Amino acid sequence: MNIETLRIYCSVVRSQSFSRGAAMNNVSQSAASQAVHQLERTFGVQLIDRTKRPFVLTPEGEVCYEGLREVLQQYDAVEARVLSLRQEIAGSVRVAAIYSIGLHDMSRRMQEFMSRYPKAKVRLEFLGPNRVYEAVLDEEADLGIVSYPQAGRGLTVIPLRSENMVLVCHPDHHLARLKKVTLTQLRGENFIGFEKSLPIRKELDRHLRDNQVNVRMVMEFDNIETIKQAVEIGAGLSILPEPTIQKELKIGTLACVPLAVHKIRRPIGIIHRQRKAFTPTISKFVELLKETLGGPEEDEESPAPQTTEETARKQSQ
């Protein structure tokens, strides 16, 4: 039994899936299943009840998971200290990211990193925002990539970039013909929003409320991909980060219109535990993310923020 076997077991348990746990460790589903069987043979007990969907842990499996998490945390801490002395770019970086960062976007960064440092590995997992925070706090991930990153609770934030938000609609929608749109022009429109618990929803609600704009919220989702699909079928409008709709704009399934008055932005950042000892490998990965993902995405044509009264005066001229 080796450290990778322990890591695979914890990944399978955390993700509640043999396939996802295998993917997190870059092994086949069969290899993940064999790793769990090996642990069960070693301890002589059943750790996972596979008769239920999704599977559940046995009491022994719960104890094993909690104990092995502590073992892995101690091992990773020792590895970090050893590698920091050698300054070797090797070992793994565990990254948890929100879905809207994009598999394609992150895959390119991972490939670039491993091309620069062949001895290094990146373990990437996509999670909901709350789960990213939990993974970092529980030492299941070295780094988390989230929108509207929040420090505190033992976490530190490294800013990456600020994304411009735009109105997104079906190409045949009447607002798609405009060069720019104000928030007041969205009054009464069918709107596809984020779930109320998400930071991006709270920020958009604040902007609409400040401008006394009421939209007809017809659907709410927890991820950008599903929102885009709803907009594509003409169910309503949405306001989304511009980088997340580039593919749809190219193929013509969505249209976007810049917001004329209020520049709404979505900040993206890295979170990590306070006082976490970065290995040289983690440090280099953070450097690469800042190099390739970092920096503001400013819209040079967007005017400076104005008040609602200024907008009304200009529209009457």
C-alpha cells in the first residue's frame, strides 16, 4: 500500500464517485476500484457499501477516511518542507475551481505548467463555490479558484483578474440590435438568474435594486453553462461574464450587448489557507496563473459609471 492508494480512496469518498475520484488522480476507474479493494483487504473490513446509489461509507469507512485525511495532510506538509529545501519543482498541486472557470481554460494552464515542469502534476477538480472553500479549508486542495473571493475564516486571497459583465440574449431578441443597453431597459424582461445564495447573484441584485429595475425572474440556476442554454432557447436574458460566452458568440447561438452605464465586473481570485507553506511547485503554479489568467479585462469603450439621472438626460437629448 502506498500514499497514492490512500489519496485515491479519499478522493473517491470526497467526490462520492469512483469515476470522479479516478479522474482527480489521473488513473482509470478500474484502478480506483482496485485501490479501494486493496485498502479493504489490508484492514479486513468493508469500507464502502456499493449496494446503494450513491454509495455510502460503512462506519469503518468513515473512521478510515478521517484518519487517512490526517495522514495525507501530514505527508503533504513534510513533502512541502523537503521540496522547499531542495527548491525542486516536482510533486503535485491540488486545485479546486468553480465550473465557470472552464475545463478548456484550466486544461491549457495545466498543460503549460507540466510542459515547463515535467516532474510536476496538477490535480484539478471542479466544484460548486461553497465546496471549493470547504476543500481548501479541509486541506483537500492547496488552491481554490473562485469568483468574488472572500478572505477570512482562515483564508487568504490572491487576486487574479476582473471580468467584464455583459447582457446576454438570443440573437433574435429586440435588445440584441442595440450597441449598448442600460439597466433600466431591462425592466419587465424575462431574466435567467443565478441562485440567490451565490455571490454573483447578490451583486447583480444590488445593481438592479440601486437602479430601481425589476426584472421577471423566470429561471434560476447554480452555473453559467445551464444559464447559457436557457438563454439560447429564448427563455430570457441574463448578465454574464464576457469571457464565458466567447464560444457561443463565435457560432452565433448567443448575442451580447455591453452595459452602457454601469460597469459590472466579476473578480476572480485564488484562495488558500493562511500561513500555508507553499512548496516551490505550488508557488510556480500560482505564478503561471497570474501570468496567464491575471490582469483586468478592461472594456476601453465603456464610459465611466453615471447616475440614472445623467442617463435619462442624455437619452432625452
